[in-house]
Amino acid sequence: MKNILYIALFFALCFGSKAQAQNNLIKTVNEELELLQGEAREKLDFLLYSTPPKLFIDDDGSIDYIWNQNRVVESVEVFGKSQFALLTDAAYAADFRSAKVLTLRLYNNEVFEVSEILFNYFEVLTYVIIQYESGSAKQTIVNQLSRLKQVEKFRNVTFLLDKINKGDDYDE
């Protein structure tokens, strides 16, 4: 009887630590900024909050280049799950290839579902940031990102979460 208890305890510890390890792989934007030092922190801060050349895909499907002036796009922002499919549009492949940061924003009623196909054109991604409104969406996002993290292409990509309030927007 004790052996069964020890075996059950062993499996509980193994699976419990695995689930906790998956959550540790996915940090928030603020946690990542706190961990980074010097130039790495400045670069991420610039890519997120300053004015890098950016491709912006709004929730109505409009596509805008911001601060681009024929420079290489460093950041891609997609607002609304319905626009995620535009990431597979070959017309923007050159822009996606140079992007270091991809921000995907989910609205309150949207369920996070992505596959590696969405990232086919991205070659130098450093960060994928998922912005979400609903607190209940977090676990689904973590599960999906943990699966993506197992794919070779994403081994050097840092996935970050960013909980936002309804209507939050960056000042563009």
C-alpha cells in the first residue's frame, strides 16, 4: 500500500513541476523587462514602446506602415484574432521576415488559437507578445504557447503575456 502511495506522490510531483515549468516559460512583458539588463532591456523597451518601423494590422483589416519611411520593419502588431490570417499573406512576407517582435492582441470574447503556419514568414523573431483582456484566457494562451515552444523554430523565441484593459491602445 505504501508503494502505491509513493508512486502516486512521485507522479504528482513530476506532473505538477512540469505544469509549473511550462508557466515559467511564459513570462509577462514586465517580468521580462525586469530581468533584462543594459542594451537588451533598452532594445526591448524600444521595440515595444518607442518608434521602431512597424507594420500595424488593425481589427478592421487595414494595414498601415508606421515610422517606416522605407526602413526595415522591426515590429508587427495585429489587433483582433480575425486578422491573424493576414500573417500568411505573401504580399507582406518581406516585412515579416525582418520583424523581431510580433504582438497579437486578443479581444475579450476571442479564444487564442495559433499554429506554426502563421509564423512561416518570420525568420528573426525574438519576441511574440500576446495581449489579452480576459483573465480566463490566460491558461489557454499558456498551453498553446508551450506547445509552440516545443517546435524547433521557436526555441530561441521568447513568448510574453500582456494583460490589458478593454480599450487600451498604444498612442500611435
